[in-house]
Amino acid sequence: MRRGPQVALVLGLLCIYLAQANFAPHFFDNGVGSTNGNMALFSLPEDTPVGSHVYTLNGTDPEGDPISYHISFDPSTRSVFSVDPNFGNITLVEELDREREDEIEAIISISDGLNLVAEKVVIVVTDANDEAPRFLQEPYNILVPENTPAGSSIFKVQAEDKDTGSGGSVTYFLQSLHSSKFTVDRHSGVLRLQAGATLDYEKSRAHFITVVAKDGGGRLRGADVVFSATTTVTINVEDVQDTAPIFVGTPYYGYVYEDTLPVTEVNSSGSPAAQSTVPVIIRIVDLNNHPPTFYGESGPQNKFELSMFEHPPQGEILRGLKITVNDSDQGANAKFNLRLVGPGGIFRVVPQTVLNEAQVTIIVENSAAIDFEKSKSLTFKLLAIEVNTPEKFSSTADIVIQLLDTNDNVPKFTSHYYIARIPENVPGGSNVVAVTAVDPDTGPWGKVQYSIYGTGSDLFLIHPSTGLIYTQPWASLDAEGTSRYNFYVKAEDMDGRYSLAEVFVTLLDVNDHYPQFVQSVQEKTMVLGTPLKIEATDQDAEEPNNLVDYSITRAEPVNVFDIDAHTGEIRLKNSIRSLEALHNITPSGEYSWSLQVQAKDRGSPSFSTTALLKIDITDTERLSRSSMAAFLIQTKDNPMKAVGVLAGVMAIVVAITVLISTATFWRNKKSNKVLPVRRVLRRRPSPAPHTVRIEWLKFRRAKAASKFILKEDPPNENCNNSRVGVTVPPRAPALPPPPKMASSTVAQQTVPTVSGSLTPQPSQQLPTPKPLGGPAQSSLVSELKQKFEKKSLGNKAYV
């Protein structure tokens, strides 16, 4: 009855131990381009319809247990995919938009019910031509002087397409090419006045042109599509003083009188009768006959040039321009405004209103727009136009700024990541992938140096100038050891400005391993009706190189066993159902057979190996006769399992023993009952003076020990409740008469003894000492002798 709970406890712990031996499932890694596996380097076009089956998660469990699949996303992001837990089919449940989200992070997991394995994957969203060009900074209203030379650029339209590749490239053209005075550059969007065309404020004060921006086209949901956008540019023609005055109502007729006489009053006879004089005041009024004029250091000038570095500080004055403007008229006729005509918002002119004369200052307004890589020169017109005169006289001067390059750009890679797949058996020094970074700066600032770093870069090198990545000369790659490498490539200019890109290198498995059995010769026991299994492993990294097929190449006798080609399970043929039937087809009448089993992988070329298998066959009736034999037979193919079970049983026994001992100790401690001590101190009768006792001990020590036989007390089963019995020690033999000595008082001494009965011999003669009955008695007598010797030495020292 006591063994029942212990057996149950042992079985429970044994089940826990066996359950802990369950191995975790894992995903298959089928690499780039595969539609099933662990979604490694998986990419998906952004125009994929919602509801599409886009991928299949695929994995396995070493024990063959049913597995389930799951996918999850960060709570702050969208749940873009759903997964069928049983079949691993992944379905797109939300629309993709690469321009908003070009990568999707997800957590995929596989579980066999006990173990769960999770992996973080990044799904790359590739571009589709789903965006149309869009014009920037609309509406477009520009002012162009009517005397603008033919072929001059007057404005630049700009449109952007968020797509990549050809779908993101934009070209420009005018909707009506024949009736317009203007043309547009198809790549830059710069509007120009056509060759031979002129503007005339007096004939047409405004022109309206329609500009079309078209992308380069691309694929969208399986079809080639092209998107475009249009905008209207309003060109207001600005009047300049280019027409002479015209007399109206000509010809004019009138009379001119010769005035050579005073005034005078004439009488009837024609002689002056009287005269008078009057003063006449003539006021000279300024005539507006001078337009504003620009002057340089050497006189009137209508073109000014300057060289400067790109991206000057905000608010910087262009000190290289020495410009003065003057109007020689007076008063209101000499008041005029200054403004810059050209790309807006880059510079501003000070002052904006001038009376008679002023020094012109041009100040930087937008440093970012002064970019050498966008335009190597900037051209403006400085316009001075009168304010309050009917003539509106004006003049212009060209401002040409030549930009000088600075190191203001970072080298940029053509892609954020590069993917390469190479066979694992490539020789050292083989090319892997070439990366490219572009620095738009000129001269030495545009020269790019490449380098690599990261934990996975040890086996690779990169050419510092070309960006070609290749393997180390001594590198020996092995997909079975490490199948994927991930490191970073750095592009850096001479001033240390740099950018990074990520490189993924996947090793393609090559069939370079033979299948291996655990042992080339194996002995196994088969229970009738139950298959046994033989297993070989192939260390190659990928399928089909590591898939093994089994076959029986030789058996004696034949037609006894079948083997499952995929699992390696060996069974008796269906016609053999008993040991008697097996005995009848065996020439020797034995129950042992030898098989030669071949394990062959599915690689190309294929490798194989063989093992010799010796099989003993028994049935359940024989096994039931001995549970230990059955256990040994069942664990014969897996000795570590037997060792583990035995170790578990021993651990349980030790644990139970410790629990029982601990419980007994605490019970005794709680009841204040302490086990008696086997050694007891007894007080002997008062001894004689030390001198006599010492002499007696000196001569009689050996004989005194031999006169006693040690008898151990029998064990007392109820030792916690009974007192130890004390036996009366026997009297020592009579001592010789003490010698005469000075009287002195000697302290009483006690001699330790051992519990038990010391019985004197019946004979008065001193018998020859016999060997004591056992090791316990010998040890006690030896201890008694040592006590006597120590006491005698102490007495000598005292005397």
C-alpha cells in the first residue's frame, strides 16, 4: 500500500521528463523568389489586389506533431496580412502603398502545441506605376518684359512623380505646339521664347499656355499604363519703353505773326497814340525725358557678372556686384522702383524704391536654392521702372551669377540593400555583388571610396573604387555552418561624408555531404507487429540535398522485411503474423536476421551509404514474462532514454529518502526526545595515590585490558522512550601495597569507560589475550587503552 503513491509520483515525473524531450518545430528557408517557407527576403508589388493569396508559410516538426502558423504585427502598424493557421496560407487583407510604406515588419511563428518558434521578417513593397505626376507651386503667373530676346528662358515648371524607375521619370511638352510663341524643355521643364518670336505689349498683354507632364509608363495590375497631368502658365507681358510718341490729328495748320513793334495804341491816322508795358514770367518745367540708367565702375552698364560658391549664408550680400542706378530727371519724374526678374525667392534687391540715385545691393534670400548640382549659373534681370510718370520709362540690366561647387552632397547608393546568392563551393576571391554609390559633387569631392563592416563581413572584401564585393582569397564557405551573411557597405567621400547600404549574401547549398548512420553496424530488437526504425542524417543545408531515401539492398532470407523509403521504418511483410510463420521460412530456424540498408540523398549528384542491421525478433508474450527485459528491449534502440529513466528513478528515491529523514528529524525535535549517547562517563572508586597507581598501570596495563571482554549492548528499538541501563562495573584486582611516601593530598580522578558489560574471567590465572570478537570491540578496547595512557602521562607530569 505504501508503494502506490511512490509509483504514481515516479510515473508522473517520468512523463514530465519525456515531455521535456519534445523538439521545437522550424520553418523551411527557401530563399529569394520562393512563395513558401519563412518569408525570407519576400517582396510584394503594391498593386496586389486585396484578398490575394500571396505566400504560404511552410515548416516541419521533428516529431511529426501537427503544427500551426501565426502572424502578428506591431500594435502601432496596420495588420496587412492574415494567415490560415492550419495550412499557412497568407492573404493580403489591406491595400499596399509603397509611397506611404515601403517595408512591412511582421512576426511569423510556428507551433507544435508545446513549443513556439517566432521569427521577425521584413516584407519589401515594390513599386507599381500607380501615381500620376503632380505640378509643384501652382498656379503659375509670371511677368515677362516685352523686349525679352528670342530663345531666352522665362520660367521653369516642375512636376514630381512619387513612383520609382520609369514610372517616376517626368517629361514635359506643350499641349499646342503650332500656335504658341513658346517652347518647353522636355526634361527640365524650362519655358523659353521660341527662336524668331517676339513679345509686344501693345498687341497682346497676356499669353496662356498649357504644359503637360507625363511619366515614363509602367505596369499596373498587369497592364502598361502612362499617367499625365496638365497645368496652365499665365504669361503677363510687361511694357517697356520701346515705342516713339505718335502725333494725333496731323497735319496741323496755324499762323505765325511777326512781332517786331511794341504795343502800342494806334490812332486813326496810324501813328502811335499811347503805349504801356507789362512783365511776363516764364516758368521752365522739367520734362520727363530721361529713363533710369545702370552704372558700373566704368560707366553705364547693362550686364553684371559674379562668381560665388553655392549655398552662401542666409542674408549674405553679393559684394562682388558694384551697381549704381540713376535717373537724371527731377522730382516725381526721378522716382522709380527696383526689382529682380527671374527665379523667385532666391535673392532680393535693396532698396526697392529710389529717388534720383542709389547704390544697388543684392542679398541672399534662399541659400538652399543656390545649388551647383541643380544649376551651374543663375541669370536674373534687374529692372528699374518709373513710378508716377505717364511714360513709365524703364531699363534693365542682366545679372549673371556663376556658381562654384562645394562638398555639400553625401554619396548615395542606388539601392538601400543588395541581395546576392552564390554557391557554397565557390573558390576564394570570387565575385559576389557590385554596389554603386553616386556623389553629384565635382572634382575630388565626387570621388567615392567603398568599405564594408559588420559581423558578417569577415569573409568578404570590397574594391575601394569600383564597389565590387568578392570573397576573401582564403575563404571557405559552408552553407551547413552559416547559410546567410548580412553586413553593411559604406560609401564615403574625401571629407568623411558617407551613407550606408545593407548587403545580404545567401549561400546556395551544394550536395557535398553523404548521409550518415549513427553506427555502421546496429543491433535492434523487433516486437512482432511493431515496426522498428533506422535513421540516417544528411548534413546538407537545404532540400533536396538533405532528404534521405531508404532501401534494403541485401537480406537473408529475402521477402521477410519491407522498409518505408521516406521514414526508414522496417516492418515484417504482411504475410508474416507469428513467430511460427517466421520460423518456417528461416533455414536455420532462428529469429535473427541481417539486413543491409542503404540511405541515399536526393541531391545531384546523389550520395549514398549503407549500414548493417542485425534484428532479433520476439513477440509480446515473451516480453510480458519480464518487465525489465521488455523495458531493455524497448530502449535498446535509444540507450540514452534508458539512462534518463534510471537517473530519474534514482533521483526520485533520493528525494523520498530526504523527505522521510527530514520529517523524522522535525518530529523528534518537536517532541524534545533526543537519542541516547552510546558513550557514558562512569566514576570509578577513589584511587590510591598517583605514584602507586602509575606504577600499577605501568606494569599491569596490558594484562588489565586482557582481563575483560567487551559486550555491546543489544539495540533498543524504543530508544527514544527508555533510559539506558547502567551495569555495575566489576572490581579491579587487588593492588600491591603502596610504598611509603610523604603524605600528600591527591585530587580524585575519573576514568572514562565505554557503555556495555565488562565481565571478569572466572579463572584467577591471567589467560593469554585472544583476538576480540569484531572491529567494533577492537576499536573500543584500543580507545580504552589510549585513555589509560593519556591519563598516566598526565599523572607523571603532575608528580
